[in-house]
Amino acid sequence: MSKVLAAGIVLSVVLAPLCAGANVVRVPDDYLIVAEALNSASAYDTVMVAPGTYPLNTTWPDKPGVKLMSEEGPASTILDGGHKDVVIWIDTPVDTTTVISGFTIRNGFADGV
């Protein structure tokens, strides 16, 4: 079990190749909320996030190869936990096809962790 819990860090992961047949789900064009976009994604889909600050306290979807990526990098794309909870909780097996890339992740909170 792993957690992504951050207070002002920049997260960058090496990009894995996109799989054939995978879709791109866009925030905010297709979904206004990052968690909804992640939950709607199918295996090997990419959730592409436009610049902005997005509130996020979610559990990573139990689907292989989901990629959460920003369009313009960590300086302009922020995932903010609002000091409420873990920003991204990952309690499902992941491998190198799972990617979180190009975000500043801040204001995560986990009581007792």
C-alpha cells in the first residue's frame, strides 16, 4: 500500500508509452473534477489535465496503466488536497504503465499516518 501525500512538492515520473486503443480524458473539457475523470478512465487511458489548481482527495482507480498527466507541467498544474486528506491514495497494485506526471501536489493531510 502506498500513498501520495505532499505539502508543496513537485512530482515527476518517467513517461510510459501509450497503449494502442487507449483514450484521452481531458480535464476540464470532459470532466471538471480530476477524481471524476480518473474514475471514468478505462485501463491504459490517459487523464490529461489543463493548467490550473484542482482540489483532489481521491483513491487511485483499480485499473491497469492509467496515466494522470498535466498538459504544461508542475509550474502551472496543481493538485491541492486542501489540508483535508491524502491527495492521492494508491492501495491497488501498480506497475510502470501507471503514471502520475507534471504536477505540483500540495496540502495533503493524513491523520495518524
